[in-house]
Amino acid sequence: MRVIAGKFRSRTLVAPRGLDTRPTSDRLRETLFNVLAPRIEGAAFLDLYAGSGANGIEAMSREATKVVFVEKAVPAVAAIRANLKSLEIREGWQLETRSAATAVTRLVEVKQCFDIVFLDPPYKAADEYALVLGLLGGESMALLAEGAIVIAEHHRKQRLEEEYGKLRRYRLLEQGDAALSFYAISL
């Protein structure tokens, strides 16, 4: 695994061992960040179910000003810390070591706001998509800045809903066995 572009381009990243964490492939991450390119510079990026932190680090590499990593698995938290240390990233990030739903609620309470939210729960935790997307499209919508987007990575065969509260899917991008669903607030 490596950083695709930006100031940390081609630097390698570590991932937790085992099958509990499924890192976004380099190819899919490159596609994702090509889509996000016009929005990423200066953005606040929330990386839910961060795993190795590769997506949040990619955002930082491409000049996002703030990244919050949310991950509760101890091996994944260690990988995030190791990756940030090896890249000598000392500021502009925050690590929340709790569940995604709990972190979303807490971040709303402390009045944080994000331009881009990325979530990639384990494929076997299908209920997490509805839970977190429901929060973001409902009672925790204050977490989303004006014009914010929410992207969910999921298995291609797993169909997510078109709407979660006020979040409405506006794009579905499929690549290999994976898919990216893009959501925005519908007024």
C-alpha cells in the first residue's frame, strides 16, 4: 500500500495484519481522489473506519487542512499511528479511538464540521452503513459543512439505499468488487 499523489506520493504505508481490516485498494483510492481532486485542497476530511489511515493520509498528502481518523480496532489504531509517524505528520490530524457512531455524535457535540466524510466499514458489518449514514442524514447532519459530500465504500453486490434521511445518493462508481456511493444533502 502506498500514498498515490501529493506531498507524500509513493511513500509506503503499513496495514494491520489479518482479515479484519480491508484496506481500500490503491487503484480504487486513486479513482476516489481523482473524483475528489477539485474539493480536497483546504478541506476538512473525516475518515470513518479508518483502518490503516490510508484515505485520510491521502487527503493530507493532497492538502486537506484537517483529517479526523476514527478507528476502534487496536491493531488498526497502531497502524495509523505508525503511518503518521513514518511520514512525520505531526499536526492537522486527530484520532478518535471509538466506534464510528459514537465518534459522529461526539464530533457534533464539539461542533466539528467536515467537507468530506468517507466511510468504509467491514463488509460483514452491513448494519453499520445504515446506522452511520442514517446519523449523517439525520440528527448528526450538523457535522456536514455546506456542500459536503459523504462517500461510502462497499461491496459491489451490496446495494445501499438511495436516501438516508436528508442524504441522497447522486453517484455510484463501481470498480472490480468494490463500489463507491456518493451522497449529498438534498434540500
